[in-house]
Amino acid sequence: MTLSVADIKPNIASEVAASKAELLSGVHSEALRELLEHRGVLVFPQIGFSDDEQVEFTRTLGTFAPERTGEQVYSVTLDTNINELADYLLGSLYWHIDGTMNDVPIRASLLSSKVVCPDGSGDTEFANTYAAYDALDGADKQALESLRVMHAAWNTLFYYEPEPSFTTLRTMMAIGDRELPLVWNHRSGRKSLVLGCTARHVVDMDFRRSVELLVRLRDWATRPEFVYRHTWSVGDLVIWDNTGTMHRATPYDPASGRLLHRTKVEGEEAFH
Ligand code: SIN
């Protein structure tokens, strides 16, 4: 059985047409995994998975990764009436890779839309960090190859709360810090950039130059040719390869009701 696939942009995102039954049977698992790695983002318009179906489909793509709390499905919302820890998601409005604080970041995330913002806000953007690396010039590639970057969840705090209390800062700092390569040399031989709002500073580099470099590279990696912006309809499912993309939500009113359900595929490769 062949998959019906239409590329959305040359460097990122494809739309996949397949029935629920085919997707849940796992008959396309290998093809979808390969497509995901090469296209970064796969869109299944209005497939309308229930939570159980989303969990079942996630399992066809790899090892299912539950939340730290043990939940299978996570409610992505900024509304603290729905998710009391919703404030942690304020960082999701800035470019990031999930799991930069873990040894092995998750392989992929699946988001399905349950409620959209009535005013049409709350899109999700994705940037292909493989394509961004590939398009760098040779001198840049050489200069970046051996650089290491300190990542910290607490760094994201300053994006949305520039003057945090000491208590809030210490709570975020307790999550830890992690040194990661700037260029991820994947097992496949491909390379991607490891950037995002958890990136604090380039190790052993003057702080000003380090900030300059990280901002220049984020600017580069999020140029329109590397980015896909998804405007949600209820029932859409979007999967992204978390090892070769960054993503962010575009601003929306926390009281809008916007609700996405997320499941995850366990990581398979450490940052290297
Ligand atoms: C996320 O960063 O996982 C959530 C993205 C979104 O809310 O659009």
C-alpha cells in the first residue's frame, strides 16, 4: 500500500492522506518514520483521532513515551483552569527543541487539535534545522563544528518573565543545565543545528560574541524557506521530528480555549 504524500514547502513539511484504519494498522510505519526524518513535519488534516487512537498511532511509530507524571496524553494549553502547570508552557512561544535537558531527547511529538482560537491565532511554527545546517557556507560549518553550548530550562524564563523572583529562578534552575554540541552529528551521517531558547551561551566564548552567534544562527534557521507555519483546524494531527526541527506556538489568548493533545515517541539517539 503506498502513501499519498504532497510536499507543502521544498525544505519542510508534507501533507499525508491516509485513512485512520491504515494509519492505526501500522502498515505505513516505516514509510512514515523515513518521511518524518526527511521532511521534518507531517500533517494529517482533520484526521480526527480520539485520544486512544492517537496513543495507538503513536505506538506504531516507535516506543511510546508517557509524560513524567505517567499520563499518556498531555493537554497543551495556556489556560491554568485546564492544566494547572500551564505556565510552564509560556516557553513554548519561543523557538525550542523538546528535551534539551535530557540525555536522549524525544524522537517525535504528535499534536492534535481539539479546540482552536476563535480569532484564528495560535498557529504552530516549525523550522528545519537539518536544512538550515545544510545551507550554511563551508566556512561557517567548519567554525561551528566543534562548538559546545550550555542549555538551561531557566534561560527560557527570561523570555517571558524578565524579572523573575529569586524563588521562581531557583525552581527553574533545579531542572538543571546541560552542555550540548551546536552541531548534532546524527547516526545517519546527517547534521542539524541544536538551538532554541534553552541555549544560554557558547562554552569558552566571550558572552557578547556568544549571544551574537546564537541569535545569528536562530535568525538563519528560522528564515521563511526553512519554516512551516500550521494554522489549526479541529481534528488536525501534526507530527514533528524533534531531532531535526525547532518549533514554537504563535501568541494566543490563554482564555481562548485553544487546546491541543500531545503524545510522544521515545528518543532513540543522544545529542552527539
Ligand atoms: C509545544 O511547544 O509543544 C506546543 C506548541 C503549541 O502550543 O503550538
